[in-house]
Amino acid sequence: MSTQQPFTPDDVYCVYCHAPAAGPCAVCGALCCGDCVELVMGLTTRRAVCRSCFEKGRRPAGAWTARRVAWVVAAALAGAGLAAYALK
């Protein structure tokens, strides 16, 4: 009786199209190639998000942080504008 060895692939493959994977999704960690991801702007860098996460509206943590920072800056500018108007 011969012993069977488990199959180990030579390369990691994309979960969608089975091409060689470029890296993991920034949200769920699924391995994807460059054609099967959407680039989403994080706080300072772009992040690759897989198709299913992008369609479901999930974003990496940096994208939510960037949106919060934008709202805080907008509120600070509005407050400064109101203060300047009140001091006139």
C-alpha cells in the first residue's frame, strides 16, 4: 500500500479567476490577482479590496478613518469661518 502525499501547489492562486495571486484583500484577506481587486484610498495609501467585499460596500479601516478625518477638518473650517464672521 502506497502512502499519498497531500497536493501542494507551486504558487498561490486568486480565489476568483485562479491566476497567480498578487496579495490578500485588505478587508477579508482572500488571495486575489491584480485584475480581481478594486483600489480604495485609505488614510494615506491605496488598498486592494476584492470584488465581493467591494460589492458589499465593505472598506478597509483606513478608508473609514480618512472619512472621519475629512469630516473633522470640514467641521473645524466651518467653525473657524463662523468665528471669523462673528468677530467682524
